[in-house]
Amino acid sequence: MNILKLERSIALLKPIIWKMHMNEKRDAYITLLTAAQKQIPQELSPLLSDDGLRWKCPVCEKLVDDAAHYCKYCGQAICND
């Protein structure tokens, strides 16, 4: 997801969020920002194991497949350049 789509999604949700009670607004924004952050690719961390060089997710630190674009455990977008 690129930044323009993300900004458009946030703009569409703002009027709905502002009609909520204060605690619900806070929770909705936290959920929205957490989801948005997961769409920004993070670099993988190298991990040297018995099987050779493997890669782990920078968020949940679980092993990630070499060709993956997203972590299958936490949904974080990853950059595998």
C-alpha cells in the first residue's frame, strides 16, 4: 500500500472517528496507526543458525521466508532487498 492510499484511507475514516466517544476515538486511532505502521516496509534482521543465514521479522522476531513480502505471524510489511 502506498502512502497516498494510506492518507486517503485515514481521511475517509476521520469523520467516523470524530463521532465516537473519547475513549473509542483513542482506541480507533491507535488501531488505525498500528495498521498503517505495518504497511511501511521494515528491514529484516539477519540471524545465523545451524541452517545457515536466516532472516527474522524486526517486529515479532520470528523467522521469515526469504521471498516473503509480509511477516506471516504479525503482518508487518518487510523489505527484502
